[in-house]
Amino acid sequence: TQLLEQSPQFLSIQEGENLTVYCNSSSVFSSLQWYRQEPGEGPVLLVTVVTGGEVKKLKRLTFQFGDARKDSSLHITAAQTGDTGLYLCARYNFNKFYFGSGTKLNVKP
Amino acid sequence: EAGVAQSPRYKIIEKRQSVAFWCNPISGHATLYWYQQILGQGPKLLIQFQNNGVVDDSQLPKDRFSAERLKGVDSTLKIQPAKLEDSAVYLCASSLGPPHPGLAGGPRETQYFGPGTRLLVL
């Protein structure tokens, strides 16, 4: 199965708080992508992680790929209202991209 | 640089009617994807083109869905006849080239998505 499970499904926090969202699979994947999708728009690629244990930072966003390459996390420090959106993880297997169902984040002012 | 263009942005039809969506990828992008995103779910790949050839259409419901990219640039996706469960956002994406098996995440493989067409079937 290519199933990617994302948690939590929904997250509502105040501006300035920290948060972590997760992407898990029962099988190993060679690489993983994280996207953000704003309402009424298509997803935008944030990062691709390829090496087990890899950590990548994008301003206030920190992405981690699990050592066993079965899970990944996205941590946002001091969330801002502009971080509001749907966060999707995706894997590439057998010539296809498979997306998780996403975490819907709402950052309140 | 202009992004991926899609039209229409919204469409409401009755079941059993036909509908077509249009996508204009970023200039020079050889690979084009159509995805279906049902409310509350992530995008699901329907079909992938490399220039004007089909690379993968294994998840395209071929009894009612069809897609073409005749000149290797613009693409159309058609549904005929539509069912209630086809209500979704239809996303088009393009990239310079197809992903490598290991997906290193290089610029050539990066997918750029259009804003989508929201379809409601009544």
C-alpha cells in the first residue's frame, strides 16, 4: 500500500505558538515531499527530504525525515497567520506521486 | 515567469452531463499531470504526460474520463458523463521533466500546480 497517514487532521492555534505535524507510513520510502496548499490554490512544494535522519530548515519551518525512512515531521516555530493552510506530504513510488490527506492548520491572530 | 493556468475556475453541472477542463503548463515544461482532489483528501494522480505521450493513466476511470495533450503543450481533461462522486477540485501540474526513481527533489522534478478547477456535480 502507498498509504500516507498524516496527523493531526486539524490544528487550530494562536499566533506565536509552536506546532508539529506528522506523516507516517508502514513502508519505507526513498524520499518524501512536503507541500502547503492555501485555500483556492494548488499545493506549493516546500521541501524534499531524501536521507534517513535528514533535517532541513526553511526559515521557521523544520523538516525531519525519520532514521528508518518511514516517517517525517514538520515543526513550525512561532506560527504566523500566514502559515494557515493545508500541509500535505507526498511520496514518489512506482512512477507516481502519492499524497496524504493533509493537516489543516489555522493560525489565529 | 507565468505559472500553470487552468480554466474554468468553477463549474457546476448536473449528473450525466459532460464537462471539460483546460490546462496551460509553464512554458518549456515537458511533463504534465492531472490530479483529482476530493474534499478532505490529498490529490490523487489521474494521468501523467511526457510531451504528448501518456506515461501513466492507471488511476484514470477510462469509462468516463479522457485526457489529451495533442501538441505537447496544452491539455484538456474531459468527463462524460459526470457522476455525483466526480465533485472535486481538478489540479493540473507541470515540471521540466519526469521524476527520477529516487526523486532527489531537484529543480527539474519540481511540480508546479495551477489553482485548480472546482467541479460540483448536482
